[in-house]
Amino acid sequence: MILKFLLIFYYLSYQIIAMNNIKSEHGTMGKIKMQLLYLLNSNFIALFVLHILCNIKTVMKNIPTNPFLITGYQGPDYFCDREKETASLMSALKNGRNVTLISPRRMGKTGLIKNVFYYIQKENKSAACFYLDIFSTQNLQEFVSLLGRSVLGKLDTLSQSALKSLFSFFKSCRPIVSADEITGMPSVTLDFIPERSEETLKEIFTYLNQSGVECYIAIDEFQQIIEYPEKGVEGLLRSYIQFTSNVHFIFSGSKKHLMESIFFSIKRPFYQSTQKLFLAPIPYAPYWEFAKKLFDKRKKTLQEDVFHEIYQSVKGHTWYLQYLLNRLYSLPQQTPSLELLHTLMQEIIQEEEYTYQTYFQFLTSNQIQLLKAIAKEEIVSEINSATFIKKYDLKGASSINVALKSLINKEFILKEQQGYIVYDRFLAIWLKGLV
């Protein structure tokens, strides 16, 4: 910003002096103007070059070494498709409808949310977007602390008047202002009493409401609130959320049955309070175009038979697709072959083998047997069918149902519309070799 100001200053000064007919002037004044003109011209050129170099450096920072991102979001150029989902989410949020977003883990929920936030802030630069992952929170206190750290001080410039106003909102706790070690910018945290978490939560929502800023808050792994020891957390949150006209929410979660119990049950506080969106795998065609384009852009070649094998092997599951494409792209070969892909996949499975073997220590023999059987079938629509039970020498339906329930709760098995599958796509490939 300072650099741009100096550039404008030097340019205008240069123009003002140049517009004078300095050549017609003689004596001391003419020499002074000539010297000043030379100085301004030299400094302008130097600053202009520095400005260009800084911009080039900034642009280069935004270009990842590998375009197939495993974590994080770096703009729409590295985000595949989800155009319909992005438009649906933006329409809902901008029209005052909160959204429930449900999908298996690693299907691309976070990327979709960040993509939506990117376009919201592109349209409205004053909008404030916050992403909270509450998976690791164990109680209401930790939730409130995370929410407070995420939003406090982000809705204003932390001027003296803003800080005074901020402190006036909080009676149950004490906002602490500190400087960021890297940037030096002030930041705010909360020092509050755990026993007064409910009061602090109310004060945070009051702060959000009275800020006047359009806020968008995504709470990921929202089903975690069911595990909190405190009673009535759903009702408490709902009581504040329903009166926040300037604050819009995305409640996302990966445990379908728990998310459905929160938002689909007529007896629960969040019943019929949101628009529902289920995230399915990205279709083959747009993902192929996306992958091919990124390979072509870096003077590499991705053959469709190779991509087809990748897509089919992981059933279009976003993270596993990205991971395989990332590893394939990193190889020195300009045009990776099918044979090379198979070798790569074996390497990946071998890298994870110790972890998979460790899993077996926490599973019963019935669970292991059922897990292997589902992996071999790839998808099982009738889990208690006589044909399936006989084929893999499984025990009776009751034993299968007990093992299945445990495997679903532990996120080894995922129930889709077509049937049951092994959640971890690499684990499924490894298990096939054990059957």
C-alpha cells in the first residue's frame, strides 16, 4: 500500500514539474527544477521496478508447485467443478437461509466452503467469513473458546473506539489484546470462566449482531455437539442463531446418521431450520477435463485411460483422486503410463500397510471378516442376503448387524444409496488382496 502511494506521489510530482517549461527558465531556479526532475524520474523508475518485482513474487507465491492440492484452498483455478453446489450455497446464504451440508469425510466439504467464501468476498469485500472445525472440541467451553478466537476483533480495525466497544460487550470474560508475532497486527482472545460459557456465548452473538457486518460462519463436523456433556447445547445454539439476521451459517458434517438426527428429527431444535445439501462425488467428465487441463498447463500429459483407472479405483472420492493425481504429477515422467500408475498405487498401499495392520488390533474377528467381504465386493446392497453370507462364510444376520453397526460408528464402513462400501478407498484396495 505504501509502495503504491509513493509511486503515485512521485508520478504526479514528476508531471507537475515536467508540465512547466523548465527549458525556458535559466539561472538557479531552472537548475533546481532540472535536478528535482532527474531525482523524481530516477526514484519513480526504481520504485516502479520494485513494484513489479513484488507483484511477480506475490503471484508466484499463489502458484503451487503441484496443482493437485491435498490440503488448503488456493482459488478457483485449483478447485474442480462443484459449480451447481457453489451456486446453491451462495443463493441460500445470500437469501437468509442457513445450510446443512452433509458428505463423507474427504469428499471436499472444506474446499467447497472455502470456494463459496471466495466468491462471497469477491462480491462483497466487507463481508466476514469464518471457518471453524469443531471436531477436536470436547465440551461447550471449548466450542465457545474456538468461536470467540475466530470472530473477535475480525469485524473491525481494533481502533481505540472499537476496542472500547468490544470490551463493553463482554461481562463474563475478559478480552485480551495481543500482537501477532509475525505480522505485528493486534489480535483478540478471550479469558473467560468455563462455568460462564453460556453467558460468553450470548455475548459473542450480541457482538456479531450489533457489528452490522454481514457474517458467514461455517461450523464443520457439527455433529460433535451431540458428544458434549452439557445438556441442551442444540437448543442453546438454536435460540441465538434464529435471531441473527446478519449472520449466516453452514453446518457441515461427515457422520450422516448423526447430522440427520440433529436436523431431520421433529423433536430436535434444529428441525426444518436449514436448507439441506448432500455432497456426492464429482462426475467423471468435469474431473477429467480439470485434471487434463492442469497437466497440459505444466507441459505434462495425462492419458484418459490412466485417469479412468484412477477415478474407478477410488470411486470418484475427491481426496483420493487428488492424492493419486498429486503423486502421479510429481513423477519425472512426462507421460505417466498405466503400468506406472499401478506401481505407484502399490507403493502407496505399502506405505499405509502398517497403519492398516494396526487397525486389526481394535477389531473383532467378525468385524474383520465382514470388512474384507465388503472390500472384495466393492459395494454390498443386501448385507444380510444368503448369497453374500454363504460366499464369504459369514456368521448369521444378527452377528453381521452387530459388526456392521460397530464398523459404521468407527467409520470403516460407509452406507451410500447403492449400498455399503469401505470408507477408506486405499484400505479397500489393500483388503482385496487379503481375501
